[in-house]
Amino acid sequence: MPANLSNSFSIDCHDEAATDRLGACIAESVVEGMVVELNGQLGAGKTRLVRAICRSLGIDVNQVNSPTFVLLQLYTDGRIPVAHFDTYRLGDTDEFIAIGADEFTHSSDWLCLIEWAERVLECLPDDRLRIEISATSVDARHFALSSTGNNSTALLQRIRRNYVQAHG
């Protein structure tokens, strides 16, 4: 159920199709220059949500995989160019900076989707959308979205509005 707070919104997705619909709402709402944190345990569904967002942006999902070993993948064939980070294997924030993360996270041209973002918070812009994902069963997930600034609050409001209009 959606929360009524302006800077938070929670959604329970009971299967992967519902997660895909949430990804589509996020993709419909997002603009260039946004940073989206994706946090949750191994297997929580971070990459699944990234794929759903990318699919709805028109990106070939065959190229969308968790960049656990390469740390960064760029997708430029959709409506918005996406920088997809996975910081799980980083030793420290210096490694995040060393791969050129600042060029993407502080750019107005890219949508940055960052898995395991809690590991590099000090390197991220103050204004970002945070998505906490938790598994509630084998296929079900709880998504808690929150904003940390003006642009991410506007994004969150668009996501909430689009989700409510599409799914009640």
C-alpha cells in the first residue's frame, strides 16, 4: 500500500510481474540527472528492478546484467542513458571514484542506478531517490522508496501518482 508521506512511498509486489510494473512506473517518471540507490540483501531483486526500469526505457534487457565484476555498465540505447553500478565488490569508496563514478553521478545527462549504494553514500549527491528492497517470500518483495532532496521528491511524487493511476 502506498504511504501518504510526501518523501516516502512503500509498495508490496507479490510477484515478478508486479516488480516489472513498478519498474515501468519508475521509468515513466524518471528524468536525466537522477541518482537512484538500490539497497537490499543478496537476491532481494535489485537487478530485477533495474532490468524492469531499463526495459521500459527502451533498453535491450539482454545487455542488462548485474555489473558485480565490472562495477559499471552503460546503456545508451534507450530514452535516457543509464549508468548501472554494482558496488558490492568495492574495497572502499576510492575504488568507486577511480572508475569515474563522479562523471555520471554528478551529471545532468545520465540516470544512475546504483546497486549496494549504501557502500558509497559519501560519494553520492545529496539529492537522490533511495529504494530499499526486502524479500517477503520467494517471489514477493517490499519496496520502500524515499527522497533526499527537491528533485528526488518531485520524482517520488511522479512515481506515486503514476503508480496509483495505473494500479489503484
